[in-house]
Amino acid sequence: MSETLDTGSHDLAIPAALAEFMGTGWSEPDAPIEVHPEVAAWAAKRRARLAGMFPGEHLVVPAGAAPVRSNDQFYRFRPGADYTWLTGDGNRGGTLVLDPDGEATLFTDEPPKLGSVGYWADRTTGVVWNGARADLVTLGRALGLRCRPLTELPDVLRASRRARVLRGIDPRLDALVPVTDPAGEADLAVALADLRLIKDEWEVDQLQHAVDVTVRGFEDVVRALPQATGPGGERWLEGTFWRRARTEGEEVGYHSIVAAGAHAATLHWKDNTGPVRPGQLLLLDAGVEVGTRYTADITRVLPVSGRFTPVQHDVYELVRAANDAAIDTLRPGAAFRDYHWAAMSVLAAGLVDLGLLTCSLDEALDPQRQLYRRWTLCGSGHMLGLDVHDCARATPGRYADGELRAGMTLTVEPGLYFQPNDELVPAELRGLGMRIEEDLLITTTGSRNLSAALPRSATDVESWMAALAR
């Protein structure tokens, strides 16, 4: 007699003799727990805040599953940000359920039993294929949560009179629980985003750690510039930063932008396939995501040869002045969009001085015209945290149309982008892209620049690069 597992692969049938032989002679494997030692206490407070917003209801928040790359190959798994925030768990497939009384249970896969066929033959969950995982008791102890087998989840949900599910994360869960109140479930997603807008002390520490590692990644890129000069240089520099992200963090927090020459004028250049040549500028927009899933998001523009040309220097300093003006507005009670308008006022004035805008500054800034946006299309920043564009589903009145509050973390990133085929700008500006991006914490009195370890002025960038080249 033989058997197979439905793995989606062309595995050989398993003879009974092999199954019997493989079922014996195993000792318990080491199963490391990759849980930050402080996260349990912070996550418990977050769950209590969420439960207090929906008394008497079941709240269901899944981790999600690794997306398929092809056939039985998966992309590296990253849990949903809300699940991470509420549990600190990084395993795939888990689902957090908050009971009507606020008690929390994490439903997740049990590791296959020692010596079972699944233990050594299952490509998806098998220990031999994927490494050992902690049992539910050990995992629950580390997370400060009651953990139950995922197989029990359907019965729990069927018995629930009302359950709000965070949808769009786990298709299996979405199919298991019919939608009865779309507006109510949307309220759960919004509530989580609203709560996550204000970072607690532990989260700020994690963000600072992500920024610090990212700074070292930027230093790596500067040191690698001589090796990258030539065809495929953007690829080399992307790999250089990624190596730091994997060495000291978990991954890059988003697809890095490594844009040399005219590629820097493409706001979201992500191919990173071009050459790097002396005399060009390199726009590097990159961030490391650390093991707790918090990410940095920083941009610097680097002269490949180590020094800015006069034209490059002037545009860089214009963008830096806009960045300075934006940061100066950051304080509790300021409107979220104030820093954008402060940056745009500086950039519009600079475009008038450059002769690119032939109208007055007042006309340039007229909300009904906004002609300056030809060269600065994007906004000047966004919230930052577990996601690079954090809390995107938050209530507009608490985010984009609201006021800054102490504990918010955000980016400031005004820029100018002159397309290579833009005949309204002089030839020396065509193909020039310039952006400076900082990561900031709103404090009780103003703001703190988490990325202050990187140079800001053109002169300081040149000095920094020269020191790293020694």
C-alpha cells in the first residue's frame, strides 16, 4: 500500500514500509521563537483598546497566507499589519479572535506530529521541508495569548451571533464567514487604522531601529558607487542595500527606488536596471523593515562623482529649503496638510525664480491653478509604521484632513522632477529628479527627526561621501 500528499507537486507515492521507517527514530527538534520579548504586553493593551470600541462582538483579524509565486513556490510571507500590531506573531495562516468579553484567542496551525507523514513529506507545513515551529503552548506563552488549533476556528465562528471580519487578507476566512454587515466590517478596518495612527513608545523604538539600519544601508551604497559605475549599476546598488536589509533586518520595507540619471525623474522608478555614470545623480529611496515589521522610508540624492555640479547643487538646495520649511510646521495641533503647503510655497517660489513659471507667486499658488505641480506632482509625505504608507484606511478627519498629534510618525519628502522630454525647461534641467525624505516623530512640543544621522545639505552630503570613500 502507498499514499501521496496533495502538495501540487509530482512527488512519488509513499510506500508503507517507508512511512513506517520514517515514523521512528526522531528526537524533538529545536523550535526557535521569533517573538520580541517586550511585544506581548504592548499588544495586550492594543487589543483592549480595540475591544473597547466594539463591545459584545467577535472581532476577527487574520494574518493571511504567503502569495503563490508559481505552482508550489511562494513569496516570502509577511503577516498583515493589523494582525502584527495586535499579536506580535509573524507566522502565516493565524487568525486572532477577540470574544465579546474582550478575551483573545489566536487560532493557528499546529506543527505536524513528530514522525507523522506530514512531518517529513508535506512541502507546505512539514518540518523537514520548512523547519521546526513552536507548539501552541510555547507560542502562546511567548505572545501572552491563548493559542488554539486553526481547525477549531470554523466552529467558533459558526457559533458567533455577530462577527466583524477584517476582510481582504485571507480568502479562506472570507469564504468561511458570510458578509452580513459590509459597513460594520469596514468600520473594523477603519478603527484599526485610526488606532495605529498614534505610535506607542515601543513602536517608536522599533522605527528608530529601522531608520538606524537604513542609514547603514545608505552608507553601504555610497561605498559601493565605484563598483557600480557602468552598465547594470542600479542593480548592483539595489543588491547592496538589500544585503544590509537582510543582514540586520527582515527585508526591504518596500521596493527600493535606485534611480540614476534621468530615471530619477520617474517618481516611482522600480526597475532598477539602468547604468550608473560619473556626473549623474543617484536618487536612492529605500527603507529596511526590521524583524518586528516596522520600516523606515528615506530618500537621498547622491552625486555619483562625489560632488554636485552648480546646477545640481542649486536644485538640491531648493528642495532642501522646501523640506526645512515643511519640517518647521510639524507640531501637535497643526493641520496634516500644513507641511505640504509650506513645502509647495518654497518650491513654487523657486520655480518662479528659475523662470519656469512666468506668472506671479500668488498666481502660481492659486488653488484653482496649481501650475507648479507640473514639476512636483506628488504629495509631500505620509504616515509611516508597520506599512510604508501606514494607516491608509484611517478616517480622513483623523489623517489627511485632520490634525497632527503627538505619537504620529510620518515622512516629509518634497521633490522636483524635470522630465527628460519636457521642452518647457532648459536642457541642463531635463532628466533631473530631486527628493529629500526624512522620517519624523511628532512630539509634545514639535517633532524629532528620526533620520537626522544622514546629511541634509549639499555640502554635508559631499563631505559625508568623501569620508566614506577613504
